[in-house]
Amino acid sequence: MEKHTNEQNPAGEQQPWERRQETRPRIGVFGVGYVKYWPQFEGLLEDLLEKQRVFLDKLAPLSVEVIDFGMVDDAQAAYALVPKLKAANLDLIFCDMLTYATSSTFGVIIKTIETPIVLVALQPDKAMDYSRASTYMQLYNDDVCSLPEFAGVALRMGKPVPEIIIGTLHEDPGADAQIEEFCRIARVLHGLKNARIGHIGHPIEAMLDMHTDATMLTAHFGVHVVQCEANQLVHQYVHQVSEAEVGQEEKRILSFFDTPDPVSDPISEKLRPADLQVAARASLALKKFVASEKLDGLAYYYNGEPESDTQQVMANLIVGNSLLTSSGFPMCGESDLKTCLALFIMDRLGIGGSFAEFHPVDFIENFILVGHDGPHNISIAQGKPVLRSLKKYHGKPGFGAGVEFKIKEGPITMLSISSTFEGKFKFVIAEGESVEGPIPPTGNTNTRGFFKPDVRTFLTKWIKEGPTHHFALGIGHHAGSIQKIANYLHIESVVVS
């Protein structure tokens, strides 16, 4: 794993997080122009290619692998480019609108290529110098001219209008932010089509909204679901973890968490040494298991015989799966494969992603508590997270250490991935605010979530969209990015606003 400094460090200071080593998404870039201009205007082609070089330089620091396909300036070049784009195994394509170009430079590409294409029109001058204006200057700044033509041809080819970035080539933070957003989206798309998501056990028997067809996950997201057995993890726990390793893991865990005295919940206690030891051993076993199976995430639920090693292991993964989720390996209890993918999407977008559901409403202050008993993403915690010993896990077998904190105060985004009657998936998305205030000291996450226009109206609209009762909770407002991802995956989506 590579070292990764997380700016949302719960302790409030810079602290190294162990971040998984990720492969970079592959992004293709081709420019478009009009071949008839080159003999008419000497130097124009070279100036336009320099514009493309400036755009390519913008991608260099964004942790993506860029393939430059040069310029397409007639229909023949467009047809020649198609097999090259297909062979490159790209996750996203930027079409750089360098000047006016006939749609013959684009038609066969949008018709044939399934990879998402973004039209980028970045004008080099913020405005023409009208006192010196010339046709050359106009053509040099004609980035927007072909956008309507390209959009109309996309529709005529039976494809949706591509996403568009309009701005200036220099000193345009808004346009640069859009470029960075699409690179993060490419990271999500790349990750999904290469991901191995482990699955152990089954949903809690009564949770009908959790059941998921693994084949359909491959069909719609590209991920491969690795069906695993609980005894594989138990073997790691019992036989593959040394006492010296457990001691080191205990120290590591305590470096991330506070262990305060209990407050008002009678089932919570100050963290017991025995519970810390079990959590540390389970955390080590989980890391070894994830590595041995080459997993990128895990959804699990398994009861096991009472007081057996299996029950002890499967009931005490919360600390370990919270650390792994924070490091780029999303983990979900209750066998929730769909929410595991929601966490995955948020992680690759760089906005966290913590397991959540709705808790009680505060009708006095007009917010709802959102949280869960694990797993959690401590990289987006407000303040230092807490470990408490719990005498029982409500609704589930076992007892042990529980993780408690709230999501960083400020803007938040929710994503629920649900299933429809037709067997398809649906993204239910919303934006809100994590607001300041106390949370219940129950060894669970709880965030004070404020949603407009008011909590009753929001909950009614959210529920009517048919989400699962679990969802992923991330920081910042990113509904637009997530909806773009849904569109690229051809999955229905709705933003509850």
C-alpha cells in the first residue's frame, strides 16, 4: 500500500493513512479541426496543436494515464481513429474542440465507441482583441462553434448528448475543476470494471431489500463478486495471526481512537482489553484475508454457532473493516453488496463513503440522525473517533468493540443503490448538511443530517423513490458527479431535492 495523507484526519492534525495502491484510469484525448483551414492559414495547425498540449498538461497532475491520439481533421482520420480508441481500453475520452470541425470528424466515433466522451471547449483568449481581430484569431478561438453540431449528430446516431466543458484555456478554475471531476469519475469507472468484491454468508434473513443477484452486479457495474466462506476468515484469525502482530495492531488501533468512559447507554462500557485484543486479531485476519483473495471490498453476514470461533470473528470485524474502509477497501455488514458498491463509488470519487441508515428524527431542531453500527469511514470523521465496549450488538449476535463518531461537519451526499421490480438498479441520491451538535454515546456512528426544505418533506420524498434502508454517506456535495456515473453505467438515477 502507498502512504496517503488524509486531510480529513479525525485527530485534527496531519497523520499518515495507509491507502491502497490503485491503478490509474486510462484517459484518451483527441483534438478536432478542419483540414481545409491548414493551407489557408499558415501556422494555425501548429497553434491549435499547442492548445492541445496545454490541455494535456492540465491532466498530468491528476493521477491518470493519458493517451494522446493527436488531431482528427477529416472523416478518414475519424474512421482510422476508431480501432485505436477501442484497442486502448480507455475509461474516458476527452474530445478537445480546438476550432470549428465538421461533424464527420466525430460522427463515426460517437456512433461506435461506448466509452464516455466529454467535449472540451476551452477558448485560449478570454475575449478577442476587436481592434486587431482577424479570421485567423476567430478560428483560433472557435472552440464552441462545433458543439451544437456535435450534440445534434450524437442524437442522430442514437446516443445521448455528451457532457460538455465550456471555458477558457488559461486561468479558469471552474473549467479546471470540471476536468478534475471527470478524471475522478474515470477513476470510479475504471475501479468498478476491475473490482473483486468478496461476499460471505447471506443477508439477515428478514432484510428483503438486501438480496442481490451477483450476476446482475457484473452485468451493470462490471465488478466480479467472489463468493467466499466464513471458515476462510476464521482460519486466518485462529492460525495465521501471531501474538506479536496482535500487540502491534492494538497499538495501531489505539493511535486512531479515543477510549472514553461510558456515558448514558447501559450496554456500553469503557473499552475492555479483551475486546481490544479480539478486535485487533480480527482486524489482522481481515487484512490477510483481503490480501489473499485479492479483494477490493467485502460484504458479509454470518451468524455461526453460539460462542464459536466463527461467531466471535464474524461479530468483531467492525474495527478492522472501518480501518480498511478508510483505506480504500469498502466493507459492508449485513451482506449488503449494493451499498458496498455505493461506498466503492464514493471512495474512488475521493469523498469518503461510510455505511449509514436513518436513526431517530429530532423534530425540535429539524434534523435526522444518520449512522450505523459499522463499518465506518474514519477518514471523514469530525474529531477523533471513539471505541466503546458493547455488552451486546443490538439485533445481531455477539458483543465487543464498537466504533462511534459523526461525519465531518459541512456538506454531505447520500447514495442508495436499490433494485426495481424489473430487476434493474437505481441510484437514489441526495445532498444535505452535517450540522454541529451532540450525538448518542452508543458505540455507533451518528451524524446530525439536515436536509431541505425540512426533515418530514425530505424523508417522504426520499422514501417514495424506493431506496434500500442502507446508503453510503460522503462529504461534500457531489450529486451531479454521481448522477453522471449512473448515466455512464446506463442506470436509472434520481436526485431527491
